[in-house]
Amino acid sequence: MANENQGYCVKCKKSSEMTQAEQVTMKNGRKAMKGKCATCGTGMYKILGK
Ligand SMILES: [Zn+2]
């Protein structure tokens, strides 16, 4: 697992491992990772850089 699977969980209020991560493209054309917090299961997003 790479660090790309790390995201910020708004519920845990800290960076957490993202499970079931998948890349998605948002309406504005930017790519993001969508997944779930490994700690609490809350859905989380991570905006990807270029
Ligand atoms: Zn969490």
C-alpha cells in the first residue's frame, strides 16, 4: 500500500488510511481518490495533485 491511500478524515480529525480507495474525476475535471476511513468507515476524499 502506498501513501496515496492516506487521506484526511473529517470525523477522526486526522490523517488516516483510506480503504476501498478508487480514483474518481470530479465535475471540475480534477482527479481525486474516494474511499473510506480505515478507522471509522466515514467516506473520505483526497484531492490529487497534478
Ligand atoms: Zn475516520
